[in-house]
Amino acid sequence: MAARTLSNTMETILTVIALSYWPIPGVVYLGERKEWLKEYRLALLFASIACIIRPTNALIWLYMGCQLLSSKGKRGIIALNATLICSVVLIINVFIDTMSYTNDWIQVFKAPVFTPYFFFKVNVVNGISEFYGVHQWHWYLSQGLPVILTTMLPFMLFGLYCIYNKPNVYNRMKPLLSMSLWILFIYSLLPHKEFRFIYPIVPILLIPVSYGLYQIQSSTWRKRAYIFLVFTQLPLGLYLSFWHQRGVVDVMIWLRKESQQNKVQSVGVLMPCHSTPWNSILHSPNMTNTWFLTCNPPLADDHLDEADEFYQDPSHFLRSHIDNRMQQTSHLVLFDNLLPILNQDLEYYGYQECQRFFNSHFHDDKRRRGDVVVLCRQLK
């Protein structure tokens, strides 16, 4: 239902697994245990897969690799294994991507498809990502981490203070903490920022949280801290998982069930793009036509996507741009804050409210506030 977030979640899982096998300087001493090389190879495998899923993950392993090479000994073995394993994974990735895009394995040798290159070219070189939002340099520090960590943030800061004042602990944590700072620094240089981009370092930042709790000397205050976290994190997690923005999912489930009973012929979504799931839920052979407002990457500097153009003047957009679509659509989905604006237009097309779903009590995007409303009409 949210492919981009799911890819970041998988990236985070693979990163944590790879780090658990990685010979971190100051923690794992090369040659001290014979199995370090086997674990290092496993780490390289999981790290390579993480980079294939999210090419930006390479920033983590570029730092960790340079850090490992700068430590004493085994540089030749470290570099050779990294080259071999990463090359094999990349070759497999090129083969799979080329087959997926061309359906011809011969193209692997003629015109191979290397998606990480296109990812870098489109998002970084061409700056397409800026089209989806530009943020200030301090966004990850002032908003990203506070929102992700919420009530754990003060315990993380206290834990970092305790770690810094204990040399033995600091020396063991330094490689991971410095890598986290590296990631925050590099990502802060990029104009477009999202919470999900820093998911891979969140498990690392939870280590100072737990250490900060452990360092609370008074058992009474430590117990109070545990209670505080439980009674803030648990309700917040439950609310965000089961209630907040559930309407955009519930409406798709309802439409699918209705279509299975031949009550829905076509669906149009008048919402900011990516507001609802799509084919992951709304897959029914009974629907002859489905559409939504798009936000395709810009082809020119003055490009305005369909969703933004709609919200500039919703009424004019319906009549001048998608009148034919509206005439052929039996069910229309939108947020109820559009109803007062489009009331006359919806009556003109013959739509009436037939279902409503709670979506959220609050939202940072005013276009997405309110309930999700389904409007129905009989097609002629």
C-alpha cells in the first residue's frame, strides 16, 4: 500500500542485519576470532541488497567501509571480499532489472538496465526530487528526529551524554554514532527531505535511549521513566496504527467490496497524489475505468502537476480538464473540505454522497483534512 515506505523499512531491516555481522572497529578485532571473515561476508551480502533496494544506503557502507579500511590489518582481504560480493550482487541486479524492463536477456549484453544509476541521475543530478518539496538544512534536526523519536528524544540526549563521559563505552559506540552523524550531515545537504530517509539510523539511535534509561541511578525514577515511555509510546503507536489516516485505506476496501457486487463501474480520486492505496487494494475486473490526479515528475522548470493545478481552481479544473472523465465516473472520492467548494459542480454532474469514512483528527496538509467522502451517481 505504500511501496516507498516499505522499501525504506526493508532497507532498515537489512542495514541492521548487516551491522550485526559487521566487524566494527573497537568492537570486533580482526583475527581474534576465526569466524569474523564469514560474518563480514554476510554483512556485505545484506548491505549490497540494501543498496540495491535503496541506492542511498550506499552512503552508510561507504563510511563504514572507509572506517574499516582505516583500522589496522587485513586491508587486502577486506577490499577483495567487498569487491567480489558487491560485484556479484550488482550483476544479478542488472540481469533482473534488464529482464524486467525489456523481457529479453540478450539486452543484458547490448543495453543493460542499471536502476541505481537512473535513481542517482533523476533525483540528484536532475534534481527531480526537489519538485516534491524543499526543506531547510536543519529539518532533520528540528523536525525529523523529534517526530520519529517523540518522547524518547530526551532519553537519547541523556544517553549520548552518558556515553560521551564513559570512554570505554564511547570508543565502542563511536563508529556507529559517527556514521549516524555522517548520514544526517549528507542528507541535510539535499534539498528534498523525508522522515523515511533516516529510518536506517533510527535503530542505532535507540541504543543511547536504552543506555540513558540504564544510567538513571534511582530505581524509582527509572521505573517512572519506563512508565512514562509506555504511557506515551503505546497510545501514540495504537492511534497512528489504527485510527490516524485510516479513511484513505477504508474507502479503497469498501470500493473493492462494492465492485465485487457490481455496484461500482468506475472510480475517480480527487485528492493530492499518493493519498490512497491503489492496485494493492483496488484490484477488481468489474471496474471499467479508474483514475486519480497525477503528480508526474516535471518535464520543464515551470511544470505544474495535475493535482496542484486542480487545487488552484477545483471548479474550473473539473469543467476544462477532466469533464469527460467526470461524465464516465460512477464513484468519486475526495476529502470533505472540498464539498463546499465543489457543491454546485457535483450537483451538475449528478453526484450525491453515498458513504463517508473518518480519516484523521489533524493533518499537516490542509488539503488532506477531514473525512473521506464517496460520491455516487448512476451512469447513463
